[in-house]
Amino acid sequence: RVRSVHVGQPKRIAIIGGGLVGALNACFFAQKGFLVDVYEYRADIRSTEKAVGRSINLALSFRGRAALKAVGLEDYVVSEGIPMRARMIHDTNESTHEVPYGIFPDQFIISIDRRRLNEVMLSLAEKYKELVTLHFHHKLIKVDLYSGAMKFVTEDGSTVERSADLVMGCDGAYSAVRQAMMKQSLFDYSQEFIEHGYIELETPPNGCGEYAMPPNFLHIWPRDTFMLIALPNLDHSFTTTLFMPFRKFEELTTEAQVLAFFRDTFPDALKIIGESNLVQSFLSTKPSSLISIKCKPYHVGRTVILGDAAHAMVPFYGQGMNAGFLDCLVFHELMDSLDCDIDLVLPAFTERMLPNSHAIIDLAMYNYIEMRHLVNTWSYYLRKKIDNTLYRLFPGTWVPLYTMVTFSMTPYAECVENRAWQDKVLRRAKWVIGISTIAVGLYWFFPRPTVNDYIVGFKEALNTWFRNVKVDRFYVTAEDPNFGTAGAWY
Ligand code: FAD
């Protein structure tokens, strides 16, 4: 049922982008009874052969699940995914070991088919027939941030003009809505392309139609400056992604070079991907770039940006979509608590999300090094052991960073602060342990005195002191420089 609105509340909402965040946002607004128009530049993915776009599957975690739960989709989406309980690290000698994501049974992430997830959310939004209209092949080319007037190019090249009371830019990392905001004064923006690009390679099921590797893991082949990862799919295949510096991709241009590189660095992966499959996919794909974007604020006039449009990040914490879903959840919580008054909701949204989004962007960059390099170092495992032991002992106080980010709703900025506090505690503990070890070492190294030794020593010291007291001090004469004339009186 269409809700009746009063002053300050929007009636018609325009969502730009029908990707993951836009589709979920449409579900939230429809369930609140708003009139929603979703404008998506591409065709309806539910009717296209192959979805064009990034990454075939994604890791869904706690924050994303919480948002899906709020629209009633969590159970269904989770049932269509594959739990991943640990990282499985593949060494160059083809041995493997597991690094669990958490210490409790419910601490796992879920491999989800991106296209399927998008389809499910679009279909849910569309169920609210009288409220939601999906407009595919509508590319936003112009928006007035204050009046909500918009201009789109459609499939046949014609333009259409529309307007809305609230415009929500969910149009991804290269957002047209954000570009309009960037023309405003006091709007800050920065972007960073990392030197690594990525290509996706399909790892088919084995000869018996089964998974070629254990499915309940996120497989990683960390090689310090580059890495390969694989996430399981429901059809028993894996989506395998190679992250590598662009200059390295440029060195691999022939079949022989690609095969030699894989034989050398990922021998076990090569066996399951298959030589001809690998060469065909590798040489026919151009690596995609990875961008990280920070901007401020997230709203101008009656327009707001969410998801990658507001905070694109490198994919190494598996939080891009989760953070985008969290945006939707928080936005609608604010709508509820602030009586849907967008003059209050938009600034409150910026204030609440900005430090947190910036924090997860930085954390994602940090994990870029952890995944390809740190998991190869002993200090990483030592820290993990310490963190997990303290977590078991003090679960309310000491929560490891990855657990906080992935399995809790702790604001991202607070996760970073907690980690800084933990680092400080461990640094101090290191000093205390170091000094105590030296003291104990010295104690054991030198002959240990008994209580009796102390008494004898004390007596001897006293004796020596007595003997050193000069007798002539008692017979002070007038010549004694310390006594001067007063001494003469004695
Ligand atoms: P998008 O998914 O980019 O959707 C934007 C939509 O807007 C698109 O449909 C586009 O067609 C449309 N659009 C764009 N411009 C216009 C316009 N002018 N007019 C109309 N429509 C427009 N995140 C995770 O949480 N877990 C993961 O495991 C994970 N893995 C990833 C792996 C890789 C390799 C990459 C690149 C990303 C990964 N992410 C992951 C991040 C995740 O993909 C993004 O954060 C998520 O897709 C953001 O959703 P979005 O809706 O904001 O943007």
C-alpha cells in the first residue's frame, strides 16, 4: 500500500542503478510503502544470457546478512550459498593447510552467486507491483541534486526526463550521481588504482562431476606479490581469480609463457583448471583494474550515494557488497528513527557512515597485503594464535580484527580502534615479558644467594663500614677545615 506522506517526507524515490545495492534498497523502500523507480543502465539480468560485470561470486558475511534479514531474504540467500569456514592455503610444493575464519561454529562466510543474488532481490522488489517500477536500459546522464530532476538515455538513444523527491545513487564505483556531486564546492574526493589487476578463470568440476577441491573453503595461493584465490559455486565449479601486477600480466602473452608460469607458481591449480582451459581463458581476457574511492559527504541537496558509489574498495576484505548492504540497513534505520524526514536523515547518514566507510576502505587495502604475503609469515600465525587464545579467554573484551569486521556489527571505525588498542597491549606485554625474561635469566645464571647468605653479607657490610669509620674524626682540631673555628671550641 502506498504510504501517505507529510512535509519533509519523500513520496517518490528514484534509485539509480539496479545492481546489488540498488536492488536491495528498492526492497527496503517498497516494504515501507514508498513509490520507487529503479533506473538501471543495463538490460534486466534475469533475461540476459550472461551477466556482464564484475566477479561471478562473492563472500557474504554478517553485515550483509543482517541487511538481507531485514527484508526477509536472509534464509533464502544463505540456503543458496556455500559456507566457507576457513582459508585453505596452497603452497608451491602443493601442500595445503587451513586457517579457520573463526573459533565458533557460526563463524563462516558464504560464497554467493552475484547474478543469482541480484536476480532474487530484483524479483522481490518487483513483487510490490503498485509501488516499484524497474526501468532497464536507462542510463542517467544528468541530475539536479537539489530539485531531483533527472535525464536518462534509453536503449534506442532517445532521452527521457524524470523527477523524484529523493534520488539515491547506487550506480557503482563510476557513479554518475557522484560525478554530479563532485561539481559542488566542499565535496571531497580521492581515488586510488592499485597496481594489481585481476582476471577470473573457471575451475570446472572433476571427472566425476564433483568439486575438484574441498568446497567449504576460500582457497588461496599466496605468492607475496601476487595471488590466486578460488570460491566454490553450487554447480561444483570454482571461480578462480588471479590478482597480479599489470606489468606481470603483460609479460604473459603466449601459451608457453602462461603454462610455464602456472607450472612454476600454481602447479596444483593448473592440474584442476586444465591446461587448455587455462590458456584459452587467460589469453582471451584482459585484466580488470581495482579502484579504491573515498569521498565526503554522501549527500547533497535531496540526493545521496550508497554502496560503491560512495565507497568503492579493493575486494580483499570481502566487504564491498556487505558494506553497501549495511548502508541500506542504516539508511532505513535512520528513516524509521527520524520520521522519514530526509532533511534530517541525509546528514545523519553521512555522519554515521563516513568514518566507518573510510575505515573499511583502509582495512581492505591492508588485507591486500595480508592475503598475498602475510599468510606466508610465521609472525602472522603467532599473532593469530595469541588473538584466538585471548578471544577464547575474554570473548567480550578481546575480539580479533577479522572476527569483528566479518562476524559482528561493530562499526568499522571501532574495529580499527580496537585493533590499535590490542596492538598497544601486546607491545607493552612484549616489553614486560622481555624484561622479566632477562631478570629471570640473570637470576638463574648467577649463583643464587640464600637468606643466610644475605644475613652474613649484611653483617660483613656493617663490619666493614664500622672498620672504615676513622677514629680521629672524634678528635677534631682547630686545623680541621670542616669545623673551622667552631672546632676549636671542642
Ligand atoms: P554495482 O554492483 O557496481 O552496481 C551498480 C549498478 O549501477 C550496475 O548495475 C550498473 O549497471 C548501474 N549503473 C552504473 N551507472 C549507471 C547510470 N549512469 N545509470 C543507471 N545505472 C547505472 N564484496 C563483498 O562483499 N564480498 C566479496 O567477496 C566481494 N568480492 C569482489 C570481488 C571482485 C573481483 C570485485 C571487483 C568486487 C568484489 N566485491 C565484493 C565488491 C562488490 O562487488 C561491490 O561492492 C558491489 O558490487 C557494490 O554494489 P553496488 O550496487 O554499489 O555497485
